[in-house]
Amino acid sequence: MSGIVVTGVSKSFGSTRVLGGVSLDIASGEFVSLVGPSGCGKTTLMRIIAGLERPDSGRIEINQRDVTSIRAADRDVAMVFQNYALYPHLTVHQNISVPLVFRRLSAMERLPGVGRLVPGTGARRQEISALVRQSAGLLGLDELLARKPGQLSGGQRQRVALARAIVRQPKAFLMDEPLSNLDAALRVQTRKEIVEIHRRVGASTVYVTHDQSEAMTMSDRVAVMMGGDILQIATPEEIYANPVDLRVATFIGSPKINTQTAVVGDDGHVRVGHEPTGLSSPHRGVVTLAIRPEHLAPAASGQVGAGLSCSIDHVEFLGDSLLVHTRAAATSETMIVRIGGTNRAGLTRGATLTLGFNLTAALLFDAQGKRAAMEPTAVASAAAPERRVAHG
Ligand code: ATP
């Protein structure tokens, strides 16, 4: 059963096209991140799913109900934003109880003092209190229920906002950059908590972030958005290893994937400058060869084959590995190599290096940035059938 189905949603603000016919199918209980650079339309798409913004065209379904023209309050979704939007004069307990108080008690029953005289109000208030304690317990807020938001840390406030979102057991969660106000350590801890809560509560979740590492570590699937379109939606592993578009390949991964301008000659060989790469393609003309830093390695001296000649710009020490920043001789384009261990021997600024790379992990993109077919050339694979790192 589908949780959230977005079909052909478009939106413009004045003459600015913000979403250009986006479709997205989120399974029941699935955690999907919308990730992309600032201004790509993530928040607008989420606000349309929430019902806070109307699409120009398209349809939104939540748990098989068409909610396109249903107002936000009746969509049964809970939202968590970057600013926690807690009521400063209410305690943590009262803040968490707000969505239930408004849903389960009438205006009369909500009145302080008088409301308690309405028959049944006491029992309903007790039920609400039990649910508040349950969600506070899930988020480790039991000891803080009597405090006001001003007496909490940023991370605790965000947990209160999460508890308030889960208390009414919504069909879907929509989260827009919920961690961006937290410092780096707290962000990592809170993202684990969100994943854990999602696992326990099991509601479909849309999570908006511009931080690709957040999207990659938390999600069942990641939707990469750019310029108002979803370029690819897939598991984190698939997005990383098999990007369909050069913009996806360069957005995902840190450090960025290396790119080299290359040419496929009439013989089908992919060359960087005059250097053969060991790859062939049925495509012809200018292409982009993309290789992740961990798939490059200095070629062992004396090995036959070309590889890519580079000169070293500088070396970064990462504790357990080195990032060697180089420049390809043929193109002057940067190539970053991740080398395990800390042995800097031979890795001095200005030194030249021949880089071999894992042919099966390299990616090729055509002039429009779409994936182009390629395979190891017959010569290279015959010369090195077992080798994962190839050298020309
Ligand atoms: P960020 O990561 O910076 O929040 P985003 O991907 O969430 O960006 P949106 O907030 O969806 O992007 O905005 C997409 C585009 O729509 C931006 O160019 C923004 O300026 C524009 N936009 C958003 N809301 C409005 C509005 N109410 N009126 C006019 N333009 C808007």
C-alpha cells in the first residue's frame, strides 16, 4: 500500500517555475529524503504535500486518499520544521499535548476551569496525558515535562517538537531541515534518534535536507532534486554507485567525485588528452569521465600501461587516510585520490604520479550529463583480467 503519492505536481511563483511536474511514490512506512541545492524546490514540494501550498497542477494522495483539495489540518500529517515553533509560555507536557487537545476536546472543554465541569473531559484529559507521557518517553523527555522551552537546550527543544509530531500518531511525517539549528555533534545524535523513532512508529516520512550525508545515512531512498525536478530517486547505495545524471554524481559524495573531460574516438576508446583510459564506449565525441576518490590509486612503478598522469598539488591528512589533491597533466582538471593509511612516501607537492583506477567503478556521461554506456576495452581486460585497479 502506498503511503504518499505525488503525481505531476507543478508550481510557479509569478513567472518563476519552481516545480515542473514532479512525481514521487513513497511506500507505506518508507523514509524518503528530498535532497538538493538551495532553491531547487524541496520545501515547496513538501509544503504542497502538507497542504500549506496549492499546486498549479497535479495530485497528492496520502494512504490512498486524494487530499489535493483538502486543507492541511485534515490531511493527518505531522510536520517538524527547523524552527521548533514551541509555545514559550507552555510547559513541555503542554506543548506536546497541543495537537491532541485541539483534536479531542471541544472549545468549551478546553476552557480552563469551566471545561473541567463538562462530563467526560477529565477522562479525555487523562488519555491525552498518557499519550503525552508515552511519546515523551520515546524521546527521553520524561524528566523535562514540567520545564518551559526557554529552560531546554536546542537538541531537547527539537526532541519536544518531534514528540509533539508523533503524539497524534499521524499517517505521515514531513520534516523540513529539522536538524539545521543543532551543532554538528548533536545533529549526528539526533539523526540517529529520528531514524529510531521512524522505525518504531512506522509512518511514511518525507525528510527535506540540503545535506547529502544526512540524506544518505537516514533514508530508505533518496530523491535528488535540482531545478524543480527529481533527477533520480533510489537507495543511497544505488544513488552513490549508479547515478543517472552527472549532477547527481557530483552532488552526492564527499569529497566530490572526480570529473575529467574525455573524448571517445572513432575507434571507441575513451581518452583523456592522448592518454587511453582502458575504457571503450559506443558513444562518440566529448564525454565526462567520473571516478570517485576511493577508486583511484597510484599505479605501481614499472607496471605496463598508461593511467592518468597527474602532478600533486597538496596532501590532506585525515587521520586514517590521505586525500591527495592532484592535477591531470592532459586537462589540468583536479583529481582527488583517497589513499588508505598514512604513508606519505613519494607524495610531495609537485611530484608526478600515474593514477590507475577501478574500471568497473568509473562512470561515463554524455555532453548532456546523462549516463553513457562503456566497458573495459578488450586490450585492457585481456591484459589484466583479475585486477580491480587497472592502468590503461
Ligand atoms: P532551501 O534549501 O534554500 O530551503 P529549497 O530547495 O527548499 O531551498 P524552496 O524553498 O522550495 O527551495 O524554493 C524554491 C524557489 O521558489 C526559490 O527560488 C524560492 O525563492 C522560490 N519561492 C519559494 N516560495 C516562494 C514564494 N512564496 N513566493 C515567491 N517565490 C518563492
